[in-house]
Amino acid sequence: MNPIATARRLRRDQTDEERQLWRELRAGRFAGFKFRRQHPVGSYCLDCYCPAARLSVELDGSQHGFPEQRQYDARRAECLATAGIEELRFWNGQWHSNREGVLLEIWNALHRRTGCVQVARKLENHRFVPPDPAKIIPPPPAA
């Protein structure tokens, strides 16, 4: 099937969780970063994609826990990594129980990949206010 037609179908048939995430990320609301919804890359469609950071954000339902789907997702992540795209995956349950934590993790990845705290565009649209980088406690070193 044509990747553009697939992307259009997926935009039309979003899950409730994808729709909620898109409301947070669309129109430069997320610290000014621009995202695309159901963006085709090769034979894959990325739920939410930030071209400036080359970052894909995916929300997964329970079907992604099955072995065949996990293998497919691993191949997909490897293919995207080869293209320089980092993929963040969250379970729908994570979105429901810790929405702010998911958004902070997305912001951390955007900050890490671009070096920007926020993008000064459409400031009136910003709904996510990034934390002060000076107040962020660095994670403990890996043992």
C-alpha cells in the first residue's frame, strides 16, 4: 500500500491515546517544537515525528507485547536508527498513569538531540513549559 495513503488512514483511525498525545504536541505547543503526525519514513509510519530532532514518539497498545510484534518493532527501531532517527516508545498505560512523566521524557530527548530548551516560535501556542535546565538533577551514573 502507498505510504501516504497508509499515513492518511492512520491519521483518521487514531487511538484515543494517540489523539491525546497529538493534542499535546501539535501546532508548536510542545515548547515550540514542530511535530508531524503519522509521518511516513520508508515503509513505516511514525506516530509523532519531530524533524528538527529526528525523534519519533510512539504509543503502544497491548498488541506490541506479542513476540512477533516485538521482533517487528526491533527491526523498525534498527532501520530508523540507521536513518538517524531515535524512537521513543511508551505504553498506553504509561500515558494514562504518568502523562507528565511521558512529556518530560519527550522533552529530555528533544533537548538532548537539539541542545534547545525550547524553540521561539508560536510562543502563544506553548502549552508545555520546559523545566529550568539548571534545576534538573542529572541521572546517577550507570553502575
